[in-house]
Amino acid sequence: MSTEGWFRKKVSFPDKAAGQSSATVPVGLAVKCVKCSTILFNRDFDKNLRVCTKCGHHSRLSAQQRIDFTVDAGSFEEFAGDLRSVDPLKFPEYSEKLLQSVKKVGAGESFRVGFATISGSRCVIGVSEFAFRGGTLGSVAGEKIVLAMEAGAKLGLPVVLFTASGGARMEEGLIALMQMAKTSAAAALLSKAKQPLIVVLADPTTGGVLASYASLGDILISEPGAYIAFAGARVAKQAQTQKLPDDYQTAEYRLAHGQIDMVVQRRDMPATLGRLLGFLSKPTEAAPQSNGSNGHLSSNPLDAPSDVRHESYIAETSDGAF
Ligand SMILES: [Zn+2]
């Protein structure tokens, strides 16, 4: 479920043209821009890639929307979609919250990975599911990111990751923090295999995610207005003696201070990524061929040998249940 201002019941708007005091809009037909409060019809909003037509605000996306807006139609082939966390610390109410998130969001975890083609360039792609526990980095998200990097290294493919996360997952404690080292080690593995890592820091990218793999891309991209921060605004302000600028912790501020490489409009993202992948890709003999078959999937990333995976905290399901 998106955090946008969805109408939960019928809402009335003035209908001046009809000379009426109000008109009724059915549930789900329109949304309100969280920045400028303009009412936008869903049909137009979707057509504009969920960017406000008035103020240009880039709204948060589900993982599926991100995939649909980015990769070539029909090219996404997910793997490791059946991994589930097993509540390793028996954290109070964690199992119930996970089940609720699965039911509410319709996703198994806070990260999805797969093979895809972006503007004609083959790659491994990973996308945060922010609506699932705030896109937090837990054992399964960490494992999937590692699998994506290992697949890139093994198959000779570049890796593109879209982040949107509140940081490490509190309910998994130290095991969640371990994912920072684990994903960083995997990024080093990919680098050693001479395959590029492109990270798109979407709104919001914070905490342990920013402090690990999200900052380790060869190229760091963001979307206009995205919130990018290690600590929250209140904590950051308390830690500083001087007044911070209004755009502190935004993509634009990061760009101006050399912390990211570019800020790209959502509509330009596929072409930009395709161009970068074309520049950076270095096909190897192991790289999959675009022969119309699924031959490139014959090497299951789950079978890849690993120095950085810790599978004992993760369950594999075949029926999507815990
Ligand atoms: Zn707006």
C-alpha cells in the first residue's frame, strides 16, 4: 500500500461548471499530491509515471510500479521470490507483523530481485518494496541483494539497485546490522568481477541502507526531491551547531556536494540507465545470450557458492506461506 494520500471514502469537490456545490469522486479514482495537494486522477497520474503534473513531485512507488516504469516490457524475470524471514530473535509481534505486511502489501519481503533488460541492456535488477516494513534491510533483503550481486559476478552482468528504505530492520537486531557488512562484501565481489553496480537512491533512502550497499555503487543516481539521509532530520539538526539549509538531506543537496552523480527525472530513467549500462557493460564468456530462450536462468543464483551468505536465518517456501 502506497503512503500517498489515498482517499479512503467518497470525497466531495466543488463542481462549478455544473453549477453544483459539490461532486462525488469514487474511491480510488483520484489521489492528492502529498507536496502541493493538487487532486490528480489516477489514470493521468499513472500515465505521468506517478509524478505530479503540477509540481513535479516524484511520488513513492511500489516495487512492481518501479519495475514496470523502468525495464523493457515483459523482460523482468524474478528469482529468490520465495525467501522469507524466520524471526530469528523471536522479537515480540514480529511474526504477526510480517504476516500482516504480506497480506497488506502482497509482497513476500521488502526487496525483489531478478533479471531484466533496460533500454535493450541486460542486467540484474533489485528493487526495494518500501510499503513492506518500510523497505527495511533484514536477513532476506540482505540475502537477495547478495544473490543479485553474485548473479552479476557469475554471469557477467551489471547490477542496478533501486533503494527506498528506512534502514536496518529493528526486529532482526544484530542480524539486520550484519546485512550491512554482507551486502558491502557482495559489492566488493561484484567489483572484483569487474561488473558495474548502479544504485538509484529513491525517496527515502536512509540509515543502514545508505551506510552500506546504497553508497557503494560505481554510479549513484537519485530522483528529484528524494530524501537521502543517514539520521533523521531532527537528529541531524540536534547534532549540528549551525543552521542547516532547507534542502539539507535532499537529492539536490547531495548532488551539489558531490555525494551522488546525477539527479534524473523518472521519465528519463530507463534511457539514462540504458546508456550507462551500454557504457559500462563488459560482457564475458559467461554472459547470457539473448537467444529468446531462458538459457541465462539455467544458472540459479541460489546455487552460487558464497563467502558472504548466512542462510540459517532464512526460510525458502514453495507456497508463499511462512
Ligand atoms: Zn504536486
